Amino acid sequence: MPTQHSRLWKEFMGGARFHVSVAAYTKVPSTWRDTDFVPDFNRFYMIREGEGLIRIEDREIRPEPGQLVLMPAGVRQSYSTISEDTFGKYWCHFTATIGEMSLFDLLEVPPTIRIDRGDEWQAWTNRFETLIREMHNPTLAAGFRVTATIMEMVAAYIETAGRDVRVSRSTAVVDKINTVVRYMESRLDQQLTVEEMAKVAHYHPNYFIQVFKQFTGLSPIQYVNSLRIERAKRWLAATDMTVSEIAEQLGMSLYYFSRLFKEQTGFSPTAYRQLDNR
């Protein structure tokens, strides 16, 4: 998993949106087969028994019981049985997007992982059982549980895959965004403009706004202000600087700083400092 630019990656991944369309457990029939299709959704398989064949692009996989399979959207796939001992598997179809990008366009993950520990295997079984149950639950709360469960599943898969997870084709864009963020952090006392920041990234201002928001969930100006508030919180907690001094160091009037701080934290700067000192 990428560790460079960890704050930016964390914010980026935190903006992912998930939707599950179907989840079930199936003992597949001998006719289970489809070839050279390109789905617009991702698939999770949890193989409990049997054997079969899966092809992702030109890679042939024969998953075994005890393995999880992740088949990403937007790539050529095939699957079929290879004997009468067919797969018994938990499975689900889901989308995972960040802005207009598929999560797995950004991250390359291994198509299979093995779960060796019994408690981890049981945890995965529980996740699928929860997903199946809540998909059929008509209550409003069920929608939250479905989303929470698929997010936990993706996180657990990525965590287990560990070093086998790679940044995909968007590395250059992330590097540019990170360069802009470092530029912001070194100039929080200045009145930065979108045109100035776009120039750092070598993007047209309109395109820069679009890309930056896709990666962070915030406009460039909103992000600058969030950095200012984070720095102010550190100063309030760790220094004796007055609120006026902090506002001045961040290039803002006392009134605007106090208003922005309360909008983002729910506390006035003074109240936040008192809260931190309790």
C-alpha cells in the first residue's frame, strides 16, 4: 500500500463511495460460464468449496477454498466450471468510486488473497452474512449497514494484501496534487489564488479545480482553509499564542478566522483551547 503522501491518500480514500447491487451464497451449477465480458461493477468471491476457472485479462486463476477473489470493474473477464465439483461461494457485486474514477483504476490489488487463520475466515463469513441479511432488510438503517460492511470488506482485503497493493496510473496526478498541498502548507499566511495554485500543478485553473476536488473532496480554497484550521488547532493546543496572533500568522482577520474556526470545528478558538486543556 502506498505510504508516500499518507495524509493525501487517507483523505482521498476516505472520499470513496460504495454501492452493493447483490450479495448471496451460491453452489454454482455445472453450466456456470461466461466469457470475455467487461462488467461495470466489481465482484468479490469467497471460495468455500469446489474448483473452477477465472480469467482476468490474460491472467488465469484457479481459486481454491480458503481464498478470496476480487475481480475489478472495467477489465475483460471470464469464468467457468472445470469439473462436477463446482464452487460453493459467497459473492457480491459492488461499485467503489472516488469522484468519477473507479477505486481499482487507482489501486492495483492482487486478484486473490488467502485467509489462513480461522478467526479471520470467520470474520469474512460474518461480513458476507451481514451483507446478505441487510440487503434483504427493508429498514432505513440497513442501507448504512450495507455500506459499512462493504467498506470494511474492501479495507480488510487491501490490508491483508499489504505490500502487493500498488498505485496505478494516477500516480503522476497524485504527485502533482501533493506538490500543490506542500505549496499551500508553506504559504498559509498568504492569500493564495486558484490561478497561482493551478500554475504550480501546470494545469488550467478550471481543470485544476476539477481534479483537486476529485482527489480531496474539497475545492482548493476550502482545502487551504482546512489546513489553516488544522494548524490553528495545533497552536491552540501546544502554544500560548493568542487567538489574534494565530489569526495574523494565518493571514486572516480575527473575525474571519473565528467564524471559519467555528464553522469547521463547532467551537470558538477560545472554547477549543479550553476543551483541549480539560
